[in-house]
Amino acid sequence: MDTWTIDGSDKLAEALRGELVTPADPRYDEVRRVWNGDIDRRPPLIARCADPADVATAVTFAAQRGLPVAVRGGGHSVAGQGTCDDGVVLDLSPMRAVRVDLDRRVAHVQGGCLWQDVDRATQPHGLAVTGGIVSETGVGGLTLGGGIGHLMRRCGLTVDNLIEADVVTVDGRTVTVDAASDPELLWGLRGGGGNFGAVVRFGFRLHEAGPTVLAGMLIHPLDGAMAVLPFYRDLIAHAPDALGTILNLRLCPAVPAVPEQLHGSPILAINVCWSGDIEEGEGYLRPLRAFGRPILDSVAPRPYTEFQQMFDATSPRGKHYYWRSVDFGSLTDPVIDTLVEHASRITSPLAAVPVYHLGGAVGRVPAEDTAFGARDAGHNINMFGAWEPDQGDRERHVAWVRDFSEAMAPYAVGKYVNFLNDEGPDGVREAYGRRWRRLVALKRRLDPDNLFRYNYNIDPSCGDEDSV
């Protein structure tokens, strides 16, 4: 689409407090890029919004012309949902203010924030909300799809702590949504993705957590995984909510957190974050730290903000990524066999197999309270394919992810919507399950023409026969 054939784009540029970037701008290629280098789209208009009024102006402009809208916060979506080829990108990245209301224990977070912005504002007060595993993840995308993070077993998912939001709707209005004003829309925002408008402010309930946590990595050689994983499974079966753990089966990344001599070797890492009493945590973790033959133990009291940034270097911007995801019950022996077998065939030093331990506060939220998926799942696995831009063998990496996903399918009890990649409409419906029909009804009320469709899309044209 030729930018200059879009009637009124010059007037849109004049109306914005921010700026309108087009293909004619020398910075265009830089501004249009998103985190996943495998996504290469050329939006005709990128509105870099300075405030909610800019967002409303750009949404109105798009709606009047029937142009779809893509909303970009951190731009960290593996599916590239923060960009498009045929519409208007709302780039919220200039909107990164965070205000902490200590009396209410609520963080007011603008739609362009990254999780590091939130942590930076809340941790001086010893407060936190569950954020992304990577501190450069955008708040908006993570929240609207669910919000897996280190604190989820104690504090719940990010969506469980979303108590209010300001949303720009398709008619250009900015509405404040909470349990009193529009409980159904609040329900939809808690896991239903960016389907219902552009969220320009999130209001999060905060919890006492940090500023110091007991956290770090236990690393074992991958050939020891068949002994370590059953021990780990038994240890976490009745773990306190204060314990958050993530397994990671991969080639050891070349990052500062691990010694150089380990770089490139096949490993099983157990990433630990104990957010309760440090002395109690040291006692609980002692058997895990003593088991087997760990080649690195970096678990120690450290600032939560430091731990939140520890894994940033493992998913750098601009590399190529392809993911699949499965929620499953427990680490049974067949599941462990499948994990180790496929992790042993990993195709790239950038690829990984993170396995997130759910349960705790995540599992105690009633399934109907949010649009999030499988509350009864014990774990989520992300088959994390990644490779260098110039590697030239994309299909080999994609095939590894797909084969792994198929091997895990017999154990699946759901999918995490934020980890969907190219599964299409059927995959989205499957991820939402019985919530699908309710989400379609909400979408029809708020966005009947599907203006906001660059997301895990709830298609308002679906009939009852399309419901799960």
C-alpha cells in the first residue's frame, strides 16, 4: 500500500503530539522492526503516540478508513502482532510512565512500558506484580494474554492482578474499565488479548515481594537430566507458593551469568526464585542444591530487579524465532523422556526448552474468573526455536519445534495463548476453549468490524457452530 494514497495522512501527522513515520522517513526501517527478526512487515503508517489522545486520534483515523490497527507496546510478540502490512501501527513505546499509589498498593502503568519500567518503580517500595521472564518484554502483550513470570505461584498471573485499565475503543473513546464499570470487558482483558481496544493504562494490584529474593541457577549436564528431573518433580510436588522454578534444557548460552567454559555445552538449568523469607528458602532448597552433580550453583540472595534481567541476553532482539507451546499436568516419566529426547536434538545455541512450573496461586483462581486458559495445568513448556538471521536453514529449526510439539501433544491439557505462533484461528479457539463463545460476544459488542485484528484474534464473524 502506498502511504501517500491514504487520504488525510498529512492531517493525521499534524494532529499527533507524537510523530507519524512512513516509508519515506529515513528512520522507517529502524522504527518498523520488532523483536522477532523472522517478521518482516512494512506498515504504511506508524503512529508513535505520545499520550492517550494520540492513540484515540490514530484509532479514529483508521476506523474512518476501514484500516486495521496493530498495537505495539514492547514489540516482543513472537508472532509479530505489533506490526502489519496493510494498516496503522499504534506504537505506544513513547508512553512509558509508571505511577505507584502506595495507599492503594496499585501501579498505574502506561501501555508502552516494559517490565523493567514497572520493576524500577515498584521495587524501591518492596512491592511487585508478576512480570515477564525477560525484563524487555512489553507490559501490554504479556498482560493481555495471561502473564507467566517468576512470582506467579505466589502472586498469581499478571492478569490476576489487573484491576483496572484505560482502553481506547474503536469509536475513539477512552474508557476506564474496572469491576464496577464494565466487568465483562475487564474479564476479557484478563487473557483475551488485544481484541477489544488499545489499552493505554494498566492498573495492577501490588504485592510485598523483594527487593531481595533468593534466586539464581542450578546447572547440570544434560546427560544427568534423567536423574535430576524425577527428584525435582518430587520436590516441587508440594512446594510453597514462594518458590518459583523454571527448567531450561538447552545448549548453555554465552551470557555473563555462566562461566565461559560451560558455553555451548548441553545443560539442564533449574532457574530458582524464592520470594519469601530467605532463611526458610535456603532450608527448603538445600536438598535440590545438594542433589546430583551440578556444575554451577549461582543461587544466592540478590535484588529481584537483577534476577529479572538475568535472562535478557538469552533472547536478543533481531534474531529469528519460532515457538510452540503446551500446557501439561505433571512431569511423568514419559514426559521426561520426551523432553530429554527432543532437547538433545536442539538445532541452535539460541534455542531453548523452558518448562514453567505453574500451580500455587495460579491454580486457585476459578477458571471462569478470567479469559486465561488451563488453570489446572501443572506446567507449561515453550518449544523455543531460534537462529541467526543469516543462517539460511529456517525449515530445520521450524521442523524441530513442530516435531517436539507433536510429541508433547498426547500430554497436552491446553495452550498458553501468548506462546502461539502460526497456529491460526483453530489454534486460538483451542487455546481459549469454552471461553471462546463468551469472547466472541464481547468482541461483537466492542469491535464488530474487527478493526483490532492483529492479535490472537477473536473473529466477531464466527457463528455458534465455530464455538468450542
